[in-house]
Amino acid sequence: MPAKRRLLAWLWVALCTLSIFLIVPLARTIQGFVSARWGRPLFGFAVLALTALAFVSLLYWLVFRLKIRTLSNYFWLTGVALLYIYFTLQLWRAPEEAVHFLEYGLLGYFLFRALSLSIRDKSIYATAFLVGSLIGIFDEILQWIMPGRYWDFRDAGLNALAAGLFQVALWKGIKPGGFSEKISPGAVRRISILLAANILLLGLCASNTPPRVAAYTRNLPWLSFLVKEEPMYEFTWRHVDSEIGTFYSRLSLAGLEKEDTERYSHWGKILRDWKEKDYALFLREHHPLLHAFVYEMRVHIYRRNGRAGTALKAKDEKSRRKDQFIALKENMILEKYFGRTLAESGYRWGEKRGAEMADSMDLTKPYRSPVSAGPFHVKEKTLWLGIVLILGVLFGLNLALSFILPHGGEGKT
């Protein structure tokens, strides 16, 4: 009977995972169907409604079935529910993305149920989270392979977040009994392997740049269809201009020149067509990996115009000059590296406007534009050095535990 129960429990995990993967090629069709008939917000409202239903059901179970009177259980459950609601509302511009919370919350439940038949210590929560996160990464890889879909590190993070929040709800809210507080070296080894797998797979995805895809598909022709897929990731270039300062781009200087020379008419028309439309909507519709040139140019324009507008409202001379300096430097980037497209787009400043701003201002001072810099700028070699160091720490930890506790069990009660 235990073997049959274990098989059935893992079957549910497999079915849930398969359902998530099968939705990938149908997602755009489903989204279009629902949006056309009831509007996109329906996805968000459905997630909020199901979150509320799950929360109320768990409260009923705790109060009337388990008769738990410990306040901390309800505090943690409420906290997790509020976080689900918060992140759903944060995604309201693209509410269909909130469905990740339903998919991976449910997967987290099935993983916990299956793992609980063999893991009887508190490491089960970390194990279920890491397995769910790993499945979420494969989900995104599958999306990258599918035409019309693309890889997104943020979505991989949402998948992991959903799986993790559910484990927190179980661990601190439900607090199922029968799990030992003692975590064995075997459990640490299992968590380390899963964590390493997650880190390695994310690193490989980050390194799956267009040049690398082109390189390995030359040797593996049966994968040649991947060349047509959108970039999974591109490391940011750091460009230093002696007259302007530092700015960042997903394109090399040669790449920027090529786009501005060969496609200025195309990009200029897009910018003109979107001039009176919502800026945030433009950024969402023009993915930075798919449309790097026009995406970055639009952000430079937004930063330039925003600072120029702020300068006009400045209450003191120091603030006014600071905002003007930033606006002028951003305009210099636009004129030099996006010049043809800028002229075609209708966003070009007249010479008089720039000259008035630049009057008595020292533009030789260095400037660093944050556009496309991201929260941190990392080179591929640095990324892999960090990954190797983390793997080394995990290996050292497990090696040390094998000497300290060579006969540690699995923490069974």
C-alpha cells in the first residue's frame, strides 16, 4: 500500500506539471479568447477569487476541523494570502501573468504531499520549493522554444515565488505534525543538489545568448529552429564615450549603428505611432530582448524629457541645473547613437532648445546613464565565477557534514 500511495502521489505531481506545460502552446489562444469576451482583468479577478476561497477554506479547516487556537498559524496564513494578493495586483497591467500563482501554488501542494511520504523532517519545505522552482525554469525554457512565446527571468521568479509562498503557508500556517526538527546530512545534500541544479540551469539560460545559439546549432542542425527564436538573454554592453560619459545597451556600438542606419525608418514610424499612447504600455509591448534598440531609445527619451520637465519646476538653481545636465546628456546619447531614428521619430529637440539649456553649463563633466544598466551590471565571466563559488561552498558544506556526522540519518521520527 505505501508504494501504491507514493506512486499515486507522484502521479498527481506529474499530471499537474504536464498540465502546466501543455498550457504553454495554448496560452496566447486562451488569453485572446478570454480577453475578447470578458476582458483581460478577468484573469486577475479569478486569481484573487481563488486565493480568497483557498484562504477561507484553510481557515475553516483550522478552526472547525483541527480546532487550532494558536494565533501565529492565522497570522502566517493571512500574511501569505496578502502577499498573493499584493503580487497579483502588481501584475495588473498583465493580469494573465498572475495565473502563475495558481499553477505553482497547486504544484507546491502536490509536491509536498508526494515528498511527505519519504521525507519526514523540516527539509521537506525547502525541497518542495526547489523542485517547484526547477519545474518553473523548465516551463520558461519551453515557452522560449514555442513560437510567439519568450523566456523571462521574471516569470521564472514568479513561478518560484508561488511555489515558495505555498510552502511557507504549510510550514508556518498549517504546521502539519510528524516532521522532525532535526535535518540530517542527507537532507542537506538533497537540498544542495537541487539548489545547484537551479543555479546551473539559470546560468545556462543567461548564457544562451543569440551568438551562442547560432554556434551550437551549427553543430546540431536539428536544433536550427532555435535560431529563429527570440533571445533568451543578452549581457549588457558598457559603453564609455569620452564626450558624454557611460551608458549601457544590449547592443554593441556596431549593433546600434547598424539599427540606426538600416532600420531608422521602421523604428521612427513605431515611435511616431506610439507618441500619444501610454509609455508603460509601449515598454510592455516592445520587449527589451526582442526590440532592444527602440526600447532603449524610448527609455532615453523618457528620461531626457522627464528631467527637462522637472528642471522647469525646480525650486532652486542647484536642482534645476542638475536636471538640465541629465536631460542634455541623455539628448547627447540620443543624437549620437540614435540620431537618424530620432530625426524620423519626431522626438528630436531643436538646436535652440538644447543651446538654451547648455548655456553656462559644463558638459565635460562625466555622466552615467542608468538606462539598461539594470540593478547590477555583470559580465558573463563574473556570473559564472559567482556560480562556481556558490557550488564550491555547497560542496564544502556537504563535505564538512560528512566528516562531522558521517552516519546521519534522514531525520525520521
